[in-house]
Amino acid sequence: MPGPLDGFRIIDVTQMISGPLATMLLGDQGADVIKIEPPGGGDFVRSYGGRRAGLPPMFATTNRNKRSIVINLKEPRGLHLLQRLVETGDVFVQNFRPGVAERMGIGDAALRAVRPNLVYVSISGFGESGPYAEQPVYDPIIQALSGLASIQSDETGRPRLVRTIVPDKLTALTAAQAITAALLARERTGVGQHVRLAMLDAMVAFLWPEGMARYTWIDADDDGTRPARARDLIFQTTDGFITCSAMSDADWHALTQALEHPEWRDDPRFGSVARRERFADERLEMTAAVLRTRSSAEWLQRLRAHRVPCAPVLSREDLLSDPQIAANELIVESNHPHAGRMRQTRPAARFARTPATLRRPAPLLGEHTNEILAELGCDGAEVAELRAAKVVA
């Protein structure tokens, strides 16, 4: 059965992670994603280490379900080829710095002239105007500017980065959802639109509900929320680390029983959800002191027996054999036709009637140039001439 986006064509000129991961998600769900790459190496992520057959792991797992064509967009004929592709497409996605697409002749107005109902998507770092708009950006910059690094501050107050590219991935998820919403609106009205998304905006909006809770009510003296530098929920045991969390009154009461400290229930500092958040440092230090006295297995058995939410802290290697991951059939293995055996996750969302699938492995640079040009009506002689003129590769 085809995926839910079967029949839609995405023209993708993005590089790095936020754009390519967004279009990969659409490809997983059935869209025909054509990845247009520049000559001389293609998407910058292709240059990363750990390559097999020229494919780094990060590229291979963010560019599946796509076809690659190399077009020199600095050449007039290359620009014309892109316009011909856009005529056949539904969505165009770019993540150049603000103004660059317009200078290249591939801005919203230029492409809408050839495809009036196009969904045009611009992904930027900071937005299209403002003091930072023209500055280069990578994931750590957004972590710092959005407040995420501050939220991750350690016990000394030093801000810390999250060691995975959260802003990039979150922007991708937000973009994929926005594109789907724009396509739904177009199906209903027949009208396309320009969708603009800044990494900074996506990250701040994501952090806001709890990360900015104390700043939500204007002119509030004290909202009782957890201190910004409260310790995290990773606890050391005699032989490793676990996590456990007690949000509700029922969870808290169960935790006091599991830890054999029922007197904590009567401590006025912990008498409600709001007060437990206010005195989070004290509560968590007391919890940590108890958990340091036994093994992870012993504590997990007791915590689970009392229905306290808990889990071991798995290493990345442990994750591969975790029984819940296995039960979910989340990690799949396959043979990449050029790079050999690989593992990756299946699409996270499962559709009962229109399943998302792994139809295509990540492409080699320009692997589908001939195929895509043939679909545009280019015969062998024209393709050869375009290659000789270095318009395509």
C-alpha cells in the first residue's frame, strides 16, 4: 500500500540536517523527494567521517527515500532545469540564508510564476529580518540563544549544550508538520503558500511550556516552579545509573514507600506538586542519597513493584538490545546497495492504512540524474550535452 503522501513531489535543495531530515520524513510517508545537490561534493554532510561508499552514517539516515540529481544552479540552463522540476512538484524546500534564494532566482515569487499553487518553504536560522538574520548558524548557536544551554546548566551554574542536535531535529519535525498542513490547506482551497520557519522560533516555542513557565504569567511574584538549576533525574546506584520520576501525589506516595521513607509524605516541603517543584533540589538530593545504597536491579524491581515510573540509563550499545525497543520493532537492518549492511530506525509514526516505508536507501551523489532528466523529457543526447557543459553531473 502507498504511503499517505504518495503522489506528492518534493523538490529539495536543502543541506545539513534540518531541511534534509524534514524532507526525509515526507519521503518515508510516500512523497517523491528529489534532492538537488550542487556540483563539487553535494550536500555538505556527505563530507563527514565514517563513510562507506562515500556515505557517512548521518547522511545515510537523513536522506533515505530520496533521489539525487546534481544541478549547477549558477548556470542558466541549470536554473531552467530546476524550474522544469518545480513545474512537476508540489513543494519546494530551501534553507539558504535569507535573501540568497532570491538572488539565485529561486525565491518564492520566481518559482510561483512557474507553479502558482506551489508550497514554498524557507528554513532559516534566526528568521528573515532582525539583528542576527544574516549571521551563519549551526545547532549549538541556537542551543545557546534559545535558552536551552541555560536550562541545561550544571550545579555550578555553567550552561551546557545538549549532546545531540536538538534544534536541527526539532526544526525538521516542525517543518514536516507545517508542510503537511500546507498541503492539506491546498487540497481544500487549491492555493499554495509560503511557509517560513526559523530554527530559533521552533526551539523557543518547544522549550516554552515548562522551560519558561516562570516567565509565562506577567507581573507574577512567584509561580512556584522548579528552580532553573535544580538537579536532573539521573541517580547513581551502587553499580550504575537509573532514572525515576514522581509527578503526581500518587507517584510521590509510591516513591516514598519504594524507598522505605514513608515519613517524607508528611514533610510540608513536599505536600503538593507545586511545593515538590519549589523544593526540587532538596527532594532530589534526599532521593539520590537513598538510591546510592543499592544496585540498579534492586531499585528497579522495587520501584516497578510500587508502580513508580523508572528505567535504567542505557548506553547506546545497550539500546540495540533493549526488550522494549525490540518489541516495538523500531530498529531495522537492511542492505544498502553500495555501502553494505546497515541499521536505522523505521518511521516512528505507524499508519494503519497507508504505511510509511523505507523504499529507497540514501542515494549516491547524482545517482538519479539520468533518471530524473528522462522524466523531464531529456533524451540521451541532451543529457550527454548537459553533462559535457557541466550543467548536471
